[in-house]
Amino acid sequence: MSDVQQQRGTTQDPLDVLIVGAGLSGIDTAYRLRERNPGLNYRIVERRNRIGGTWDLFRYPGVRSDSDIFTLSFPWNPWRGKRTVAQGDEIRDYLEQTARDFGIYNHITFGVDVSGADFNSETDLWTVDVLVDGEPTVIVTRFLYMCTGYYRYEKGYRPEFPGENDFEGTFVHPQFWPEDLDYAGKNVVVIGSGATAVTLIPSMADEAGSVTMLQRSPTYMFPLPWEDGPTKLLQRVLPAQVSHNITRFRNAISTMLLFLYCRTFPKLARRTLRRIAITMLPKGFDVDTHFKPRYEPWDQRLCVIPDGDFYRAIKAGTADVVTDGIKQITATGVDLDSGRHLEADIIVTATGLDLVTFGGATLSVDGVTFEPGDKYAYRGYMLNDVPNMAWAVGYTNASWTLRIDLTAKAVAELLQHMKKNGYTRAVPSLHGAKPKTHPLLELDSGYVKRSGGKLPKAGDRAPWLVRHNLILDAIDARKYDVEEEMSFS
């Protein structure tokens, strides 16, 4: 409590910026804000007791990045590893070491849960309600920056299955993986076909008696090498920062080109991904049943499989995939709609995330609460008619950090602009316009369809247009004028 009391900011001496969340977004934001505004008085609050966010929460077997680590890591702190895809504990260690090396760690207060915040138009200050060890207190800040991610940490999406109370084995949700779970020699059924399931199965395959992915419908998978020669060569012959910059740029462009290829030529992309599957799976494997999705490539995110490990596990006979519906859970496993029974000692419900905005905090302006889903996103990082607040959300078709970093630099420039001109308030406004509404996240994934209405909306014209295109966003970031697009006072 004392740490928060001493550094929380008060009405008489408010913080310049309060950053909520000490994961990838929060640490990148802290660096970028101070880079442009050296004297900035900021604090990061984090509800957990360690740095890392996603990379501290998820601890299931094999947890790793679902995009290449050179674009997921920070552009200003080179990733020193050789592998293209990084393990979860490596990423968390990188985040903590980065925070310590760049003087960010001492600005973090752990164990602080933000429950709500209200902006006062008379003082141009946010009063942020927090809980510390269950006791309420407040933090006062000029600017509020939400780096809380987009899903609920305290629970995942978990549908109920008929007969599940009869199961005599163990149910596990990957978001809350027990440290002492022993799956050696056990029959494991993983329900789901997304990134988590695809990561878990090859990681468990060598120890478990059997591992079966039970999916309702297939997912597109794309092999990415654990290591690549050009990256290792660059690391050997060039300074770390130069090598990192080149690799990061190359990987970001490659990812964007793959996305554009899939969206521009969906039928050709389907054939390409199918051909990869046929090449890597056993001869005669029923690819069209298990790896031919009903949707087009990138309607949902492609699942990265390093060195094709998921396909290789199936080819080696250490893993299996079943495409079927669940009729009911029984004492010994899962009865399927087809009449087949899957024996299971452990059932892993890799059924997805529960989407939430701003970490579940209630936000208001002058005491009037607003729903995030009723707001438009200004250039993807502020909300219409909400003053002095930014939020961090990444790309759906590329590494999370690529947009987060663009956003942090934009807000850093905004804060510099405000200080230079003596402004105490900045607010995007629609000025009566009614843009055509588009989803913020351009995905057809289950977690988006279940909860997409909770997120702010995108419009059909600038500055309310939210594109998932790094190249266009990077160009745009150099052109627009906040004085023309925002109201200041």
C-alpha cells in the first residue's frame, strides 16, 4: 500500500501518465513516452505480482509466441536469441530484463487492480479507483493509458459439455495449467483447434500415452522454421541492433505479404496451404477432412507450427486429430456424434479466450459511464469524446508489438505537443459525423464473434478507419496532424 500511496499522484501533484499493465504493451509504452518526453512522471500499475502479462499467465507445456519473436520483441532492444519462435518463459525473462536495463522496473507497482476511472472536465484529471490487497485507494493522473490486452485473465471461455460431471479424469483449461499435472502415459484429449491446442499437442506427444486433438472444424496451419540461416548470419556479422532491425523489417514485410497473398488470392492460398499439409503429413492422410477449413485463409488467424511440429507429431504417430462433434462426456472419455468413443484420462479445454476491454475497468467522463462498444476508435488508440486516454491493441494479422509501438510513439508525440502548447486536454470528436461501422478486429474467430460488440468500433473513413496494415499505418503516422483531428484546450 505504501508504494502506491507515495507514488500514486494526487489532485495537487498528479502523475503525468498512468499506464495500466506491465506486459509487452506497457513496457514498450513506458520506453516510448520517456524517449520523446524525458521528464515525464509516469507509473505502471500491474494487478499480477510479476512482469509479463500473457507471458506470465500462460504456463502450459510448450507455450510460445504465435508470431516470429523478432517482430514481437521491441525494436529498441534487440532479441539476442537465434530461434525465430520463442518459448513463453524466454519472452517473460526478456520483458523483465528489458524493464530493468532501461530503468522501467522501478516505475512499476505490482498487485494493483484497477476497477474504474473517471475524467473530470473541470480539472482535466483522471481519478483512478484501484484495489491494493483488497483495500480501495485512488491514483490521480493527467493521462490514462490502458495496456491491459483484450481478454479476461481471471477466466477463459469454457463451454459446458453434456455429462461432464460424470468424467472420472481431470479437466484442465490451458489458461490455468496446474504445475503438478502428470500426463505421462495418460490418454489426453485436447478440445479445440486454435493456437493453444496446436502448441500443446506436439509438446505433450512424446510423454503422454496418446494425445488427440478433437476439433469441430479445421484450422489453417503454416510452418515457420525454428531457426533460419540468414538471421543467424546477420547476428554473426553485424552489431546486434543493426541485425535486429534488418531481421525485424524483413519478417514484418514477409508476414504482410503472406497476408496480402491469402486475401488477394484465397483459392490459390488454399491450395498452397493444402499442399504443405499433404507434403508434411503421412501418405494417404485425410487432409480434406481434418485440414481444409470452411472459411478463407486469414478470415481467422493462421496457426504457426514451428518446423511443422504438429504435422510431424501426427506423421510420427504420437498425436492424432479427430474432426467430429461432442455428443457427451462420459466417465472414461468423450462420446462423439459419429458414435466413436475417445478414451481420456485428461481432457484439455483449449476452447478460447473471454474477450474484455480495459481489463474490465468501468470508465466514465464527468461521472457518466460509457460502454467501449458504443465508441469509435480514433486511429486505433483513442476513443471519440473520451479525453486524455489511450489504449493499446495490436494487429490481428501480424505481431502484436508492431502496432503497439506505432501507437506508443503517436501518444508520445501527442503528449509532447500538449506540453509545448500548454494544453491540458486532448479529445478526438466525431463532430456529428456517423461513419459506417466496421469491426475493430477483422477476424471471424470464435472469441471475436462471441464478444466483438464489447470492443470499440472502427469506421469507414479516416481517422476512424482501423486498418490491419503495418505499411499503410507507418506511412500514415508521418502525415496526419493532430491539431486538425482533435480538440485541445
